[in-house]
Amino acid sequence: MLLQNEDVINYNVDWLRRFRGNSRLVLRPKTTEHISKILKYCNERRLAVVPQGGNTGLVGGSVPLFDEIILSTQLMNEIINFDCNSGVLTCQSGCVLENLSANVSEHGYMMPLDLGSKGSCNIGGNISTNAGGIRLIRFGSLHGSTLGLEAVTADGSVIDCLTSMRKDNVGYHLKHLFIGSEGTLGIVTKVSILCPKAPSSVNLALLGCSNFDDVLKILALTKSNLGEILSAFEFLDAVSMRCSERYLSQKCPIQSAPFYVLIETSGSNDDHDQEKLGGLLEAVSSSGLIVDGTLATDLSKISTLWKLRESITLGLLEDGFCYKYDVSLPLSSFYDIVTLMEDKLKELPYLKVCGYGHVADGNLHFNVTSRIYDERISGTIEKELYKFVASAGGSISAEHGVGQFKRDHMTDVKSPEVLSLMRNIKSIMDPHCILNPYKVIP
Ligand code: FAD
Ligand code: S2G
Ligand code: ZN
């Protein structure tokens, strides 16, 4: 469709309002065949294409830089099959994650990932970014739960790696090329995902701690005490919690603390799970690791507590501009970057510095906000943060990908041999570089 003004923004600007393209053309195919024909046509004429799912990506990967054609999977939202015996869901890539969750839960199953963007993100986008989310600690990454997929490469070839089998050791495992490649190697059109049975018993504890070391001690006790029933372990600092409270106009139900931890259990026996969780809560409070805590056992209270974690992202945007960094760090220096950056930024007009995220995965979401974009703030963060991550042996992108935002840091973190192999793979699969140009590969 040719974009009228009000649509231009929706498709050309990323979710953070940080990156803006200038495309006047969005194509919204419904089938694999449509995509195959579109890409064949574009490839022959060297027309660049940006694949777009829910446009909730946070590294500018889903929007054009110039006038690349936007290929939206919005209309590819058909559920092809759900096998109630195996829990394998087969669907088109434009299905919205939340709709898939609702669908599989009717059969007593759940999706193996849960993100705050579930209301808009597509499963094709999740796979293309190898999205993590709050349940990675329990269900692993999409490289494991994606059994197969179908994708279309730049010349229009349909690569059928779709399977509902858990084991398929025949030839190269090509699906992994498309998982996390952010639309630069092909457009994912269908996926088959292994869904776990939905738990009959869910509990969520919210604990307040006086320092980050206690968060780590609670994490260690949680892993040894809860074992297989642990399904999420998230942390947020006081600034993040206040930000969510303000956004939601909802008070945190426990007394203020410098740090908070959310611990979720998912199992099949309430008594067993609550006994284990009770043992853990007893252990952490008798060791003086918490200042306060509350336990939610009914779904509505559980959802209210999760909202405090999920609303941070939206709350931060209310400040104006959000400098968002998603990094992996060793737990030994995990939160140091927040205190370091507070000091480095103290002379500049920042509003907030905060840290939250999937601490059990070693994944920190570091954010700074200011009224308007300030190059001095961005420059200070870029200079200090990447140096800190490199010196700590971390990763400059834990789950959000590279997109255009982190592309120019690739030469700092990937060896010339790794980058050259990436370029060779790209040149075989997309020799005319029409797929999501200017992203991921510097
Ligand atoms: P888009 O943003 O549309 O695209 C993302 C990338 O994938 C782009 O490079 C695009 O070109 C490519 N792409 C999209 N569809 C296809 C396709 N079919 N074939 C090939 N390439 C494709 N991310 C996490 O990992 N964990 C979180 O916990 C998390 N929480 C979030 C919370 C909020 C409030 C928001 C706004 C975002 C969050 N994200 C999180 C980031 C984002 O939601 C994920 O990266 C998500 O996977 C993007 O899906 P999407 O459909 O919106 O993809
Ligand atoms: C999360 C979402 C985006 C952000 O909340 O887990 O992945 O960094 C993030 O706020
Ligand atoms: Zn996250």
C-alpha cells in the first residue's frame, strides 16, 4: 500500500522513536508465494526491502534508513496447526505473540517466551531477533524451542525447514541461520514452535533487598531451593520501580527498598511448590537478605505484580528520550555500570539512570532518560558502557539484537575472521544486499 501521511510514521519510525526511515511503500503479503514473488522482483531490480513484524524492536532493525520498501508480515497471521499431543504449534510468522498464547492456552499449553511487547510483536520478529524475555531461564532460547521454519531468501527461493519433529538430524541445521539474523538473510514465513504444558500451579514472590549483593545471594538460594519449578527471576532497582509505579499509578505492595526481585514458580502441584517456595522465603528472611516481601498465588495478583516489571519500559518513555542498552554482564560486576554511569553523567541534564532485567540470564537492561535527546549524554554512555562491557567480557546485545543501533560496534566486539564469515554467508544468501541493508553487518 502506498503510505498516506498518518501511516508513514507508523511504519517508518521505530518503537523508541529513535530511528526514522523515509519509505513511501509498504507491502503486506498474505502468503509465502506472495513474498517469494516480491523478493524475486526486488532482487532482479536491486530494490532494498526491510522485513517488519510488530515493529517493537529496540535497535532500529525494523525500519528503513532511507526509502527501502517495507515488507510487513501483519497479514500473515494464520495458525496452521496445533498438535495437542506434542504441543507443537505451526503458524505463519505474522501471528502476534499474545494471540498465540491465547490460542495454545485453550489447549492447556503456553508459549515458551513472554515479552512485555507480546501485544504487538510477531513470532516471526521474535525468531528473527532470537528474543529472550522473562521465561528464558525455564524454557531456553528460541534456538531450542523453534523446531523448524520456512523462509524466503533474497532471490525468492522458498527454504522449507519446517518440521513438527523434535529430532531431525538430516543435513545442516539451516533454521539457525534465520534465528537472530534480523531479516538480513531471509524472511521467515512459517514457524513450528514446541510449546510447554501450561502449569497448574503458579506463584510469584516480590522481595525487597537493601543491596545488589543480596539480590545475587537470593538468586543462588533460589536456584538451589526451587530447582525445576523456577520459571522466572527478574530484578529491578528503586528508580525502575518508582518509574513503573508512576506510570501505573499503582503503589508497590511492599516497603521501599533499593532493589526488588521477582521470583516465579510454575509446576503441577500447589502443595509441593508452595512448600518449596516457603522454604526459600524462610531461608532468605532468616539470613537477613530481604527487608520485605509478598507472595502472590492467585492469577490477578500475579498479573498485578508482573505489571510493575513490564511497565518500566513504557514508564521510561514518559520522561522524554530513553537511552536504552541491553547487555550481558558477569554477575560479579553486573550492577556496577549503573553506579559508574550515574557518576559519569552527574554534570549532564539526565533525569534517570536505572537498571532492571533478566539477572538470572546475566542480562541487564541499562537505561538513562532525559527530557530531549542530548548528544553529550549519548556520547558519554557510548564511550563508557561499551568499554565497561568489553572489559567485563560481556555482550553489547543480550537479546535485542544489533539492528542499525549497534552495527558500528560490531568491529569492536567481533574478530575480522568472524565478520568475514558473516559477510560470506550474507553474500551467498543475499548477493545484492537487498535484505535489510545497513543492519547488523558493518
Ligand atoms: P520487528 O520489530 O518488526 O522486527 C525486528 C527485527 O526482525 C527487524 O530486524 C526486522 O527486519 C526483523 N523481522 C521481523 N519480522 C521478520 C520476519 N518475518 N522475517 C525476517 N525478519 C523479520 N525483546 C526481548 O528479547 N526480550 C524482552 O523481554 C523484550 N521486551 C520488550 C518490551 C517492550 C515494551 C518492547 C517495546 C520491546 C521488547 N522487546 C523485548 C523487543 C522486541 O519486542 C523484540 O525484539 C521482538 O522480538 C520484536 O518482534 P517484532 O515482531 O516487533 O519485530
Ligand atoms: C525487558 C524491554 C525493553 C527495555 O523489559 O525485558 O527487554 O529494555 C526489555 O525496556
Ligand atoms: Zn528484556
